[in-house]
Amino acid sequence: MFSYKIVLVGNFGVGKTSLIRRFVENSFSEEYLSTIGVSISKKTIGNATIMIWDIEGHTEFKPIFKQYLMGAKGFILVADLLRQETIEALQNHIDLCYAVVKDAPICIALNKCDMPHEISQREIEEISKLSPTVLKVLKTSAKENEAVEDLFLTLDTRIKESIKAD
Amino acid sequence: MSQKKKTDNEEEALEGALSPIVNRLIDKNFEKSGDKIASQMAPLIGGAIREQIKSQKDDIVDALYPVMGNMISKFVTKSFEELLNKINQQIQSGLSTQTIKRKLKAKLKGVSETELLLEENAHAKIKAALLIHKESGMLLTKVENEDANLSDADMLASMMTAIRSFVNEWVASNQEHQELGEIEYGGNKIIIEASGSSYLAVIVEGAAYTKTYNKIRHALEEIVLEYGDEIQEFQGDYSQLKQEEIEKKLQELLFKESDTKNKQAKENKTHPLLYIVPLLLLLFFAYKSYESYVDESLKDAITHNIVTTPALSPYAITIDVEDKNAVLKGRVPFAYHKELAYKKAAEIKGVTQISNNIEIIPTLTDPMQVSAQIAYLLKGLNLSSANRLNYTFDYKNLHLFGTIDSHKQKESLLKELSTIKGIENIQDDIIVTPLKINTALYFGRGSYKLSPLAQKELLSLLIKLKKKERAPLLVLDAYSDMIGSKAKNTSLAQKRMQNIIDFLKTYDSKLTFKSYVHHNPPKGVDPQKDHDKARCVTITAKEEK
């Protein structure tokens, strides 16, 4: 039996909640509901229970509470392919995560790939090199259920490995 | 100007015409779609009340006071009632160890007993306890009561951690090193007790006292002391954690707080049972000893009553009483004594049954008493003139001698003597000497009537005759005083004898007579000198051989 916590970090409106909803409930809603504080979901994969923390998106006026990140075994950083500033903010998020939990694996989701977007493979590679802890950078779509499972399962596999290694 | 006036008039007219219709419509609408109107009105009511409170606060207070006041007082009264009932119950539970303990505690602490009772009754019930990893919010282990209804403890643990994190972050930003201690909701609260790497979230129902906090703290201390390292190194693998052991520790907490009452209740329930057995035994013994006491006192009373009865005091009579049933035992000489003993025992109140097992054993073999009995018997016989009876008694051997009137008397004497215990051999030297009957009856001159003296003589003659086994032939000799004619004297003599015969026959018809008339006086009587003695009739018995 395993149980661990992962946290989704990203600017507001990038689709963190949508990704979680797709992964946990396999559903999607066009309606935008801003997460206030924190929302927690639970998903069981095999013998592991994952507690998924969906925290309030980062804004100019509201920093992310470090406390929410503590104790996480991994992070999913989310950016909106349609909003460049959210991609640029990834570095800050990585730094924040590293500061709180050293060496925790990170998966990066470039969300809303179902929408017309412009991002080169080179740019994606650059993102993956932001930190050695970055496992994977994926273009995802919660709406079209694209690479969502891959995103979570990649992280899950790595975390299980690290737990077993301990 | 006139145009405006016209319009006003038109409006007035229209209003007058429309208002009844509109009113009707509104009424109808209210009737038809009350629900719809209610739902439309509902959002407005809140605002309306708020506005009213803002402007006319007193009105609202006055309007609601009767309802609210009653509601509140009803609720408070009910709560107090329940509390009072509980306290009363505990006070009435009587002299249990709990009560004594409480009394002592009250004295030692200088607190009133009521206060302690209040504390006992303010039910702080721990519904559930969750041990949570401090950083990750992972649920390490949990315990819960049946009625806790923790639907998703993992979520609760994470949310609690999130809330805690939020508060701690916020407090930290205000530069105060304080932590979230508890969260209240409804009648419940979540008490949070944190250690280095984990914290306990304890869901408590009702008022929590210092006692409760101390218990929670103590439980966490124990867990941290024993499993602190494991918890600190917890990475998500439950197989690395001694979950069951920790759960056991937490379970204690649950028992200690929430089940103490149940336990106490159980103890209180088992207590009487435990007491009842020795109590029953005690009662049994008490009853038995009381019974034996009753029996003993009955025995004493009967014994006293029998011993103080002079007729019974010489005899050894033992009395046993069991279950108020008296048993009399012993030996007495006569049935009289047995009856008397029974009577005396029956006089004592409380005796339900008497078994009279007294034996009658005639034990009058005292030589003196035997001798006395013989003496009495013989003396009685000797009263009769002719008997001259005597005896010597050498214990068990009786020697009788003397004379007796008749065989009949002798036989009855021997028969009587044979009934006296203590006589074994009778040497009989009694000589039967028949009664001598020789009676002379005297008459007046020329009279043939029986004088009273003559009648008396005849009666004693009859007594003598009775003693004889066979009536003898009585010989009557009538003598003359030789005064007057021979014929007259003869007639007188016959009449005199006839009178005697008639008199005797009235008493004993079986008597036989032979009569002789003599023309001379009896022998040795001179009729000249002693003519009174010459006018006589003699009666003699002629014994048959």
C-alpha cells in the first residue's frame, strides 16, 4: 500500500482543475470556476492512493502558499499554450517547488493543445531543460483527453520507484 | 395646462375602472400560483428584514421576541432538564465506588461535588482520531467510533492539512508563531495536536475539558516516542509503518475518553451483579442464623415452660426446634405427663408444629412407693369390719397374711396387687373367714313396724351380704315377750318377720328366707324384767357347704 501527495502548480486559468477532473472523473466542463484556496482529489491506481492537490492559481497579487507544496512526492506544473506568460512563469514555479521539496520529480503540462497554438519542439525541449527534476513535458488537452493519463502515470511510476527504493 | 388636467382626469378614471379588476387578478393569481409567488418573494424577504432591522430594529425585536424568547427558554430548559436528570441518576446510583471516589476528589480538590458531576456529565466524546503526516497530509492511521461516519478519511486528512497549512502560513505572515489548535462545527470540534512530523486531528463531540486535551497530548507523546522515527521517514509506503501498533495506541485514546462512560456504565452494570452473589450468600447466612436464633429462643422458651412445671420437672425431657417445629423427647411414667408436656410446649407462641415423641415408661418401682401402694390397698380393705389383713414387703416379694371376709374380696385384692409394678412374688397366707351374720331387731309393744335403728341394722346386714360370693339362706327367729294372747303374739311375730323380709327384698330380691315363730323370749332374757329385749327377731345366716 502506497499513498502520496502530488500538487498541481501553475498560473490561474491554465486548466489545473480541468486536468484533474479529466484524470479523476474522466469529465470536462467548459465552465470556468476559479479554485479558491485548495481543492483535493483522490485517485487510486493499483495499490497506490494519490492525493491530488489542486491549489489556487498564481496571480500577480497572490503568491502560492509554500505550505501547500510541502510533503509532495511530485509536481505537475501546468501552463497555457495560449498564454505565453504562463509558460514563462514555469521557471519560477520550478524554483518554488525545488525550494520546498528538493529533487521531487516534475511533469510539465502545456495545456489546451486542442486550441490552435504555436510552440516549436525546440521550445519544448528548452522547457524540459529548466531543471534536472523535470521528467517530461507534454502537450495536453483536458477537453480532448490528450496525454492526461500519460502525464499523471509518468509521475506515478517515478514516484513509486523512488518510494520502493527507500 | 388644460391638457394636463385632462390627462390627470383620464388617469383617475382609468384607475377607478381598472383597480377592481387588477385586485381580482392579484387575488386569483395568489390562489393559483402561491408556490411561484413564494419562490419569487423569498430572495426579497432577507433584504426586507435587513432593511427593517436597519430602520426599525425595535419593531423587529418586539415582533420576534415572543417566539424567539419561548424557543430559547424551551431549549435551555430542556438542556438543563437533561443535565439534571443525568446528575440525579448519578447521585441516585448510590454508594458505588465511583461515588466515594468523587466525594474524596471533591474534598481533596476543594471543589463542590456538583461541579465534578457537571464535568462528568458534560459529555466529551471522542468520535474519531486521525494521525496525519504533517507535511504531506497523508493519513497515517485512524480510529473511529461506530457513529463517527468518516466517509473519506484520506480526504479529511488532506483537507485538514490544507486548512492547517493555510492558517499557519497566514499566521506566519503575521509573524506570530502560533498554530491552529481546533476547529469547531456544530456541537463538534476537531482538536489538533501537532508534533514534529505528524499531528493528531481528534473529532470530539460536546464540551472538551483539560482532561480531554491532556489525554490527546499524552497519546500523541506516546506515539511520537515510540514511532517518531518511522513517521518522520514515512515516504508513502505503509508497509514501512507499524500501522496496527499505532492504531492500538490510538484506540486506547478512543476507549479512554469515549468509552470510559460506556465502560463505567458496564462496570456499574456488572458491579451490582458482582455484589449480588456475596450479598445473597450473606442474606442466606443471615436468614439461616436468624432462623436458628428463632429456633434457639423457641427451644429456650419451651424448656423453661416445661422445667418450671412441677409435675414435669423431675423428668428429663429434651426439646429440639428446627424451622419452628418442636420435637419433644424423653421418658415419663404416665400419659398424663406426656400430654402435659405437649400442652406446655403448645403454650409458646411461634411454634408451628409439635412432634410429641415422649415415651411412657412406668418407672414407679421404688420399694417405698410400692409398699405404700400395698398399704393403701390393704387399709382400704381393712376398713371393712371383718377384714384383718397385713403384709410384709421385701422388695419384689410380698407376703400377705390375715383374714378376709370372702374369696371374692381376696381374688380382687390379688388382682389389684398384680397390677402394681415392683411386685413379683406374692406369698398368700390369707385366710378367708366368712362373715358372721347375727343380728337382732327389736320392736315396740304390740308394734310390728321397723324402727329407724332396725332399718339401719338391716342396711348394714345387706352390705355384709353383698360381700359374700353367694347369698346365704337367712334364718329369721321371732321371739315373744309373752304378754297378751298367744295368737296375737304369733300374728305380731309373723308381721314383724314379713316386714323384715319385705324390707330386705326391696334391696335384694334374690335373698331366701326361713322363718320360725317362738312363743318364748330369746335365751337368757327374762320377759318380766327385760320385756323390750324379748320382743325381737334374730337373723342368722345358714352357710351352705
